[in-house]
Amino acid sequence: MNLKHLALAMIVGSSILAEAADLPKRVLVCTTTMGYRHPSIPYGEEALAAIDAASPEFEIVTWLRQPDIQVPQAPKPPRKPGDKNSAAELEKYNTAMAEHKKAMEQWNKDVKPEADIKAAEFNAAMAKTLEALSPEALQENKIDAVVFCNTSGALPLPDPEGFANWVKSGGGFIGMHAGSDTLKDCLPYTDMLCGIFDGHGPQVPATLHAGDKEHPANASIGDIWTLSQEEMYRIKNHNRDLVRSIWFMRHDPNDTEKKGFFPVAWVRGLGDGRIFYTTLGHREDIWSIDSNLPNRINSVETATQFRNHILGGIRWALGHAPGSSEPNPTTN
């Protein structure tokens, strides 16, 4: 190759690289559940679609949604009363248990065989859907980041360790709310996320404190973020030496006398990958900016702030917005 051809090849190669750099990053969103399915998921999908439409830097190219297979559910037993309940309440419970026993006998006889067939179909369809999360499929489809929007339960990922390694090799991962109630017994996933759902109390007002008010996931909200009502998670297996706190509470969400550090949202660098997770996202009015949404408690302004919180986390995880992932364990 002469110098003229070499120079031309370099120009063409540079143009291709520049064009690739200008292409929007490719995002996959998963909203499937094997555990509790939040009613707010459709609102989450709507919000993410709106964020996508307004963000030329990235595009949601794949949606992994729940298989459209209804599995009949067995009758739920009545809740067992506590030790301090009255004799009348105990008698009411015993009566309800006797009725439940009869209902279960009828269920096992008439419904369970069909339910087992439907459950097998559902599990097979779910496994097929989640094949898109194999490292090979993510690479083949040129996915830059994966979003778990209120996923839950033991999702049948084809290769959990491979998925974590995909993130470590440069992928982005974004999780909301029940994303920490997903794959709770899967160490590659929980170690990656650096936090596991550990229960919650009733929904409460919440005052959040900024761990990093300069981070894009702070969404320029500032030092304090006040929510009128949300289901606030308790988190276990959270190593503050590995993450950068973005938002936290200074007391247990449901016990103001129990002081301490209670994580709400954080980011983490893992190898060449980036992880953003927020415990927020239970309520419909956290996601929706519809002023006419029934039973709204959180304001439209709060929902807009939450969307910007998500947008900032996504942009950071994709490398489109500067922000530190240096752990800040002394934040309080």
C-alpha cells in the first residue's frame, strides 16, 4: 500500500470510528417478574419510553416484557392472628382456615392440573424471553446497557455469572426498586448490585439526603429531596466501601428513633462497567407526570425529579454524563 492509499484508509477508518461514536447507545429494558409484580410497571415503561424519546444520546432498542400466559393461582390462606388477638378473632381465623382447607381441596381437584400446565408454559416462555440477556446475545445485539425496571424473583437468566461479567467488561446496568428483590439467591447478581432487598414497612413520607449532589443521578435536586409518600426499602449486604452513595436516609424509613445510614440510591464502578441502582419506584405517582392520575400524593414536580434521577443514572451508566463512582463511605 502506498502512502496515498494509507492516508485514504486512515481517513476512512477515522470517519467510521467518528460515525460509530455519534450513534446513540443501545439500551435493553426488562420488566419481567417471577415474584411480586408491581402495578406501577406500566407507568415505569411509559416513563422510560418518554425519557427515551427525549434523549438522542441513547435509544431503547429492546423491551423484555412479561409472557402473556395467565397461571391460575391457588387460594391464599387467611393471615394468622398475633398472640394478643381476642378469642373472637381467633375463632374467626379458625373458621376462615376451615373454609380455606375446603377451597384448597377443590383447587387441587379441579384447577391444579391445568395450573401446572400453564405454569410450565409460562416458565418456558420466560426462559425464552430472557435469552436476550445472555452475554452472547447482548454482544451480538450491541447492547450498551440493561435496565431492570421493577423486576422481581428468581428470573431464569441463561448465564447469571456471564451477565455480571458482561457488565464488568464495560456494560451498563440500571436497576429500580424491586431490582434488588430480583435474583436474591444469585451471588453473581447480588455481588454486582452490592445490595439486597431486606423488607419494608408501610409507605411513608421520606426525607432523602444527598451523598453526592454533583452527580447526574442527583438530578440537580440538591442536598435534600422530600417525598410525600413512598415504599422505602431496607437493604442488606450493602458494602459502602464499594459504592458511591447518591441518596440516603439518616434513620430507618419506618422508625425515626433508629438512627444510622440507610441507602436509597447508589452508583458503582465494576471493572470497566457502571452500575446505578435506586430503591425508589414503587408508587405510580413517582413514575407518572399525569396531573390527573387518581389518588396522587406525590406531586408532578416530584415525579419529574424522579424521572431526571433515572435519566441522570442512565446517562452516567452509559458514559454520557460525568460523575464519580469513587466510594464515599464516610458520607453521613
